[in-house]
Amino acid sequence: MHFVLFDDQLIWKNLLPLTFTRPVSEIRLGILTIKQKWDKYLNSNCSYKCESYLQAKFPLSDHSNACCINSSVLPDKQLVEAILQLSEGDALLKDNLLLAFKGPIESLTEAKILKRINYAGEPFQIKNTWDIFQKNEIAIKQDFELLTNGRTSEPLSKTVTVIGNSQLVFLEKGAKAEACILNTNNGPVYLGGDSEIMEGAVVRGPFALCEHSALKLSTKIYGATTIGPHSKVGGEVNNSVVFGYSNKAHDGFLGNSVVGEWCNLGADTNNSNLKNNYSNVKLYNYQHKKAIDTGLQFCGLIMGDYSKSGINTMFNTGTVVGVACNIYGGGFPPTHLPDFSWGGSEGLENYNLEKLFETTERVYARRGLIFGDTEKNILRAIKSQL
């Protein structure tokens, strides 16, 4: 059977700007992306049903005999068992939420669902951008069990101090840690392949450092935090998720935040995650085209892919930075920085696409990668919608 992860249009819009450049299933939550979780649980290679301009990069394979799964829902044993028991024409629902259905993807729009089955469990779902950091603790713990069960960690250097259960520290092949402190009392610490924690770093789990990423000297990490692959992080980080290929290499605070791919936070970039009056944080929502109440007291920065901040940049509580922004200058920039913005508190201009492409080509080249037409066309499509 082939499995397709389909995007719910309303949820996809709710997760903008993070989903402008990816399907919902490519969001990293815990150690793995949502798709990677489903691939492991199903022992399969799921394909995508997403926005048409994203399909070239995230293809939809043969789906004539498919099981289609809501990409905003994370797998667990109970849900996977329920999905595998579906027959042709069956739909699995929790209240009004469609979790999965058996049949071609067109069945969703053509109303060819023959039988509705109520799911008895409680699905683990993301609906809003802030769910990513808020639910990251549970996701790290689940992924840690999934990835490490029955396996043996690479040896941990004797220079490392572990507070708590050392069995909750797991190093993949090539991972390194020296003269650092790892505290597992609140959750596990996972180091992906060829990752590194440098000397003097202090880490409280749950924490995930994905492959080829590094914590720099004397970094302070509070759980629940995930640093995606090919990233460098320094300074102080609390309950945040960095998707990957992004750097926060110097001092500065990042808290209750989500940072996309190919981002760079300049030296001493800081974000506020708590209002001075301790009231709920409002966050800009693309679907409603205004700031909405998150219901959270702690909420920091949401930053789309390809965005950057200059040195000493200050982001206010509940700031949303769109795709491909270049933010710099003194003072606090607006709490919503539209996609392709260039500037800061003193005003914003439009970020020219060709200049963006030139810079991004250099950034990719530093990683030995090519910024090709597929990525360029995605950015062109995003800009054409604005």
C-alpha cells in the first residue's frame, strides 16, 4: 500500500509563513519531521499532497491505491493500527477531524467516502505555529524512544558530566561532546550523527541536536529544544525549534520560538518571549490577516525560511518574520514583518528577488549545495501570491 500525507488547507494556512516553503509534513517537531515519523511507523516512503507550486519539490507518487493521512497529525501505535485496518472507502475521524481515508486522493474532494469510523484515541496534532514549540517536549520524548529503542549509544566522553539518568543520553555515530553538562532529569538528550556539543555548554533535556549540527562554546540550552540538521547555535536558547540549515552562532536569547531553514540570527540578536504586563501574547495569523490571541503567556519569534537578522537585532514578544526577510537596525522592528521585507524599525522595503537569489546561492555553496530552479520557482510563486 502507498501512503500519502495530505495537507488540510486551513491548517496549512494557519502554519504560515513556515508552510509557504514546505508541506505541513515537513515541519520538524521533536527530533524528526512529521513525514520522517510516519515513514518509520509505516516502514514506507510517504509522498505528499500539497500546494501545487510545492509539488515539484515534494512529489505525489502513484496514489490510485493509497491510504491518505492528514499531515498535521503525528503517528503513534494506536493511530497506525487504526489506519492499517481501513478498507477501501473507509474514513477515520475524530469528531470532525479527518485523520485518514483509504482510497485515491480524489475521494476527498469527490465525497466518495463510503464508511465513517470514529477514532477512539486522542490524536496528537499541530494546528498553529506556536504548537511546534509548545508540544516539542512530548515529541522529543516520543522520537527518542522510537529512534533508540533496542539500540546502544556511542560512548560518551569521560569529560562530560551527566546529571540524572545517563541512559537518557544517546549519541549517534560520529557525535561528539566534551567538557559539557547534560541534565536528563526532565527529559532525554539526543545527539545526531556527526553533531557536536563544544566545551562549557550546559544542556537541560529534553533536547535534540540533529545531524551535522553544533552547540558552540558555553551555550546554554533549556528544554524542550530542537536544533535541526546542519545548524550552529550559541548563546541562550529556551523551548525553541530550529528546523535546520540555520545559524544562531553567537550570544543572544531565543525563547519559545520557531526558526525555519536557511536563516541566520546575527550576533546578539534577542527576542522577548514575555510581555511586561504578563498578558497573553498575540501573534500575526496569515489566514485572519491580523494578530490573534495565542492563549500563551510565553511566545517569542516565528521566522520563515531564508530570513536573517543583523547584529543586535531586537524582536518584540510575539513577532512573526515572513519568508526571505533581511532585518537590521536599531529599535524594535514591527511584530509582523511581511515576506520579502528589507529593513527594520525605520521602515521596510521590498527585497528584490534577484538579490535574494544571489545571496542564497552563496549560502548554499558554503554547504556544498546548489540553490536551483526548484527552490527559486517556489520563492517566485510565494511572491506572486502576495
